[in-house]
Amino acid sequence: QKEVEQDPGPLSVPEGAIVSLNCTYSNSAFQYFMWYRQYSRKGPELLMYTYSSGNKEDGRFTAQVDKSSKYISLFIRDSQPSDSATYLCAMSAASNTGNQFYFGTGTSLTVIP
Amino acid sequence: DAGVIQSPRHEVTEMGQEVTLRCKPISGHNSLFWYRQTMMRGLELLIYFNNNVPIDDSGMPEDRFSAKMPNASFSTLKIQPSEPRDSAVYFCASSPLSAYAGGEQFFGPGTRLTVL
């Protein structure tokens, strides 16, 4: 079983729609949960960063973490064509033996004007 | 503030040649990571450093790959000899936290490597 599972999509929505992106994971030790946005031919850009469970909102973006279900989500409200990109979830845990940092495979999103 | 800086941005070389990729992490960051991204396998962690010391290179695919971090502001990833299957985008990322602490990473723009 992979550490992090993410539906690759592709996902196509009309402008203004609410977008829901999700990841599941298996390691209960994960404490840090991140969403990265990657435009074509660019590096991943940190979008949201959450520690432990709960919600975090930043403008049109909301990140949710449910540690009991091992499930994280990213919601995009009023989606715009400029949101068209690949979204990668990532999660990590502190460890005495070294870095425990895992990425999902990414979900490709297209917002149609 | 300048983010993570990588050079070159594009590299085209012939099979068998040596390739050196360079990275300057964000000033003050404590850990540095090298990744490779391909369509088939997504992002793969190759090696990471904590306070300039290599911690885990188990992701390095073969002995042809080597990485160094001589000081806190510079790291290199070398491939010698290069092969066509090494063609990928190579990313460097740095984190303000120790590599043992987890936490967020900040990525550079990547080097797109093509080996003919």
C-alpha cells in the first residue's frame, strides 16, 4: 500500500465551480499536511500548510485534515482559469531516523472559462 | 526574498557525458532535498541533507548519481555517465526545519535534463 493515495484525475470544471481535491494516507504518524500547486513546466509551489487536524482557510482555498479517517482535502471556491494546474498533496512526520516526507501523485485540474 | 535557485534551467547532453546540476537553497534553511520528476513516476526523493550532511541517499537510482553540499548555500547533483533514462526534471527544495522534523519544503524552478 502506498503511503499517500491521490486520484490523478484529470478533473475539469466550469469557472466559478467549487473544486474538491482529496488524499488518503496510511501512516498515522503524519503530523504536517501540505498542498502544492504546480503549473506546467514550473516547480511545485506551497499553497497550504496545516499542522495536525482541523481546517485552514486562505482566500478561496480551504484545507481540511481528518486524522481519524486519514483523509485530507483541499477546497477551491469560485474556481478561476488561473487555478488550472496540478495539485499535489504532501505529508510528513518527525522522525529520529530521518525525513518522512511523502507526496501524492498529483491531480490535474482544468477550469474552463 | 529570493527563493531556491537552480541552474541550469535546461540541459541537453549526449549519453555518456557528465552532468552537474546546481542549487542554492533559501538562506537560513537547514535542510535540502533533491527530487526527480517524470510523468511515469511523479516526484521521487533522491537524497537529502541536514545542516549540509547527507542523511539518506537511498533514493539515488545508481552509483552514477552523486550529490554534495560543501556549505549551507550550495549543493550539486552530478550524473556521470548520463543515460537517456535520466531525462527528467530535477528539483531542489529546502526547508527551514531540520530534516528530522518534517514540515514544509520550498521548491526551486527545476532543471529540465534531456540526455540524447
